[in-house]
Amino acid sequence: MLEQFIYIADMIGVISCAISGVLVATRLRMDPVGIIVLAAVTGIGGGTLRDMMMGATPVFWIVDNNYTYVITITAILTVFWLKHIHRSPPYLLMILDAFGLAIFTIVGAQKALALGFSGPVAIAMGCITGVVGGMIRDLLSGQIPFVLQKEIYATASVLGGVLFVLCSYLEFTPILAMSIAISGTLSLRLSAIYWHLSLPVFASDREA
Amino acid sequence: MLEQFIYIADMIGVISCAISGVLVATRLRMDPVGIIVLAAVTGIGGGTLRDMMMGATPVFWIVDNNYTYVITITAILTVFWLKHIHRSPPYLLMILDAFGLAIFTIVGAQKALALGFSGPVAIAMGCITGVVGGMIRDLLSGQIPFVLQKEIYATASVLGGVLFVLCSYLEFTPILAMSIAISGTLSLRLSAIYWHLSLPVFASDREA
Amino acid sequence: MLEQFIYIADMIGVISCAISGVLVATRLRMDPVGIIVLAAVTGIGGGTLRDMMMGATPVFWIVDNNYTYVITITAILTVFWLKHIHRSPPYLLMILDAFGLAIFTIVGAQKALALGFSGPVAIAMGCITGVVGGMIRDLLSGQIPFVLQKEIYATASVLGGVLFVLCSYLEFTPILAMSIAISGTLSLRLSAIYWHLSLPVFASDREA
């Protein structure tokens, strides 16, 4: 039951991120296979780095072909849908990205706790799982990553990680803990997008 | 016999990619050690990520110093050759890159099958081995990677991977399977360069 | 005694690099959590890649929470200090970066030798540990990495690695070997900054 919940959540995250990868790829006028590559990088990049860091190799998608299939099918369907609608809805990229961020954060933190790592490590692993896929997507497309812009982004991921670790220590049922944490990240990130919220910025002029 | 074939093919791929790294590095006016760094990243970056993902650590070049030596010698010879000819032949970078792509794809796919992973994973590992080195080279030099441009690139790698997995299932001898697959990738990629072939592009205008 | 020496040196390297990450992050006007992310990437990025390549997983900072704490505290203190002084001292970024480069090179090379790898591998691991953190910092902030500019940089790291391996073969005490090697890298890199030293550059005009 818990396993299925995590698996389904993870797949929703992968699909959200894969679509966001396709949105960026089509903007860059990539060919079909290039689109699938960018969808895959966005969808499984974060979890791949997490697994390599924790030594949980071979990484998750190597031992479960469903990830490859889901990404490929998502990419193909998205391309046809984009051709059909001509213009994607405004903010779609950011909203999908927010769902990926929220879900991957909790999946990553949960995996770290399940492997016996400490709370701070779980929060870090959640953040890495959540932000790295989109980070590589942005790097590859020649942009400074989302996560490094001033809008609340990594902050939302850390909030979700802290909530999850806290709820786990308080011995909430895992599914409740995950739901609370996903809602936390998602509502903070979506609020930030909607109201253009940002934390105070510490800027300084400095030499190169 | 098979082992030697793979080893020699791999070295040819490493040399091709190392030279391509030097070509980019000299264009960026890097110092000698920087040139060797970029040559190394291009030559062994893809295989390094592949091995880390599959848990085949320590990665291949750590347990076999020949890779480090071959890259260093290749970089030094290439620099002297470039000084001598003043201008490198047109398309040299792209052609070397094509050889690296074709060989690394098959070396990666072969290693994945040999470690007992499935066909789809072998195709993905081949693609990662083939494209990641050049991808990091381009990223480091401040360009959007080759692989994300519209010309057929990752597509050629996937074609090679599919051919290799197919030939392996049909129980061709490994050397025949590898030769067919390398030829497949190489001819598709070289044709794409020569005739400026590209797959249809799915572009869309979208919000940031 | 040796272990403590290495641990303290490593922490000084992490603090130097974390501050350099904060300097870049504040220039990019990032939010507090983004600042910590960039500080962390710069401080532990190189060692993370080193450990993943050598199969020394889970990587070092996952099994020792001190790294996470030190980076977070360093980032917070640096932000307050920057707010207080308004303008950071000239060359601060480059000097901190030089300390990180020198220390991480030797920590990386030492770990590789301790795990039983060969001299050339130790030099490569030292270089990777030394340059990769700053490289990712620069990539993420949309710049061509320091290491690929013409000033002596990777060269200084390789010099340190060679000195350390040499001193180890000559059976110097580890602490003496590390001190010599750190001084070597540091003095070469600081000289390069101060006198704008650079190795001869091998540039060539070439097609794209």
C-alpha cells in the first residue's frame, strides 16, 4: 500500500517533469530523440544523482524499465498535444515543475530515511532529487537554472523535506507524512509563482 | 579476441573524442593542463557516468591507467599538430565526434548487456556513453550542446543501440553485432552532417 | 593525528569554497536557500564526484553531518558579513578559491592513495576534487568555468598532486607531504593571480 502510493506519486512526478522537459525542448527546436533525451534528463536526473550519491546502484530506473517507457510515451503524447494546441497554456511549465519539485522532494527524503540515513541527509537528498532534474534541463538549454533565481524554489523543497522528516519523527503514518509534506512544498511554490513571492535578497556588488 | 576488439574500439573512441576536446579547448585559448582536462572530460565523461549509474565502480579509467596515458599523449600530439597546420580541416570536429558517438554507444550498450541488464537499459546506457562526453565539453565551453541541436545526433546513437541489441538477441557473433551497429550510427550521423539531414522539428511558441 | 590534520584541512577547504559560493550567489541575487545550495555545491561538489567515481559511497558528507552544518553556518555568517561590509575585498573570491583548490587537491589525492589506487589516479582524483566544485558553481551561474580560462589553474592542482604523490613515494611523513603539496598549489595559484601569470596558449582558428 505504502509502496504503491510512493510508486504512483513518483510516476506523477516523472510525468510532470518529462512534460516540462518537452516544453523546453520544443522551444529549442530539438528533434524527436533529443526531445526524449531532455524529457528523460528532467524526469530522472535528480533521482539518478541521489542514488549515485547514496550508493544505491544500479540506479532506480535501470532496474525498472517502466520509467523509460513512461518517459518515452509522455514525450510522444506531449509533442502531439503541443502540435494540436499550437500554444501551451501560460504558466504550464512552472506549474508542472512545481509538482515535480514537491513529489520528488518527498520521494527522495523518504528513500534516504528508508535506507537508514539521518534527518538532515534526508532533507538534502529530497532537495537534490527535487531540483537537480530541472537544473540540468535549464543548464542544457543554456539558461541559468530556475533554482538559482530569486523566487522561492529550493526553499519550498527544503520546507517539504523538513515537514516530512518532522512528521516521520512524530510517527505519523508515512502516507499522511508524505501528503502533508507534498502539500507544503506545492502550496509554497505555487503561491510564490502566483503572487511573485520572494525571500529577501542579499545582493552585493563585488569584483569579478 | 572479443575483449581486444572492444578495447581497441574503445581506445579509438577515446582518441577521437580527446582530439575533439582539444579542438574546442584551443579555440577557447586554454592552457596546456586545461586542454588535457577538456580532452579527458570529452574522452571518458560518458563512460564515467555510465559506470556510476550502473554501480560498476571504481569506474573503468580508475582501474586502467592506459586511458589517462592515451588521453594525455593524444592531447599533446594534437596540440603540436594544430600548431603545425595552423588551421584544422573543416568538419574535423564533427567527424571525430561522430566516431566517438558511434563507438561509445556500442561499448556502453555492450557493457550493460554483459552486466545482465535488459535491452532498453542497454540502449539508454549506450546513448549516455555516446553523448555525455561531448555534452559536458560543450557545456563547459559555454555552448548549447550538439546533442540538443536539431541535426540527427542522439537519434543516430539510439539507432546504433537498437541495432546492437537486436543483433545480440538474434545471436549474431558479438563482433559482427558491434560492427553493424557502429556502421549504423556512423553512416546516419555522417549523412546528417554531409546532407544537413534533420528530423522534423516540433517547435512551439511558449511563455517562459 | 593524521586523520585530524586531514579533517581540519578539509573543513578549511569547505569553508573557503562555501564562502566563494556565497559571493557568487549574492551577485546573482539568490534567495537564502539558493545561497546555501550554491555554497554546498561549491564546497562538496568535487569530493562528491570523486567518491562516486571511486565507488566510495555513500559519499563522505552523507555519513558525516558536520559538512552540512559547517556549510549552512558559513553561508549564514557570510551573508551577514557581506551585508555589513557592503563591498567584499577585491580578489577575495579568487583567493578563497585558491585555498579550496590547494586543500581539496591534496585531500582527494590522499584519499585515492589510501584506498589503494595508483599515483596517476591519485593525481586525477586530486584534480577532480579540487576543480569540480568551482566548475559547477560557475556553470550554474552562467559563466565559462575559471578552470577553462587561460590563467594557471588546473595546472596548479596537478602540480600539487604530483608533489604529493612524489613525497609519498619518497616516504615523507603524510603531514609533511601534504604541507609541501598544499604550499606548492597555493603559491603557484596565488602567483598566477598576483602577476597574471599564464602558460603559453595554443590557440587555433577553426570552423564551428
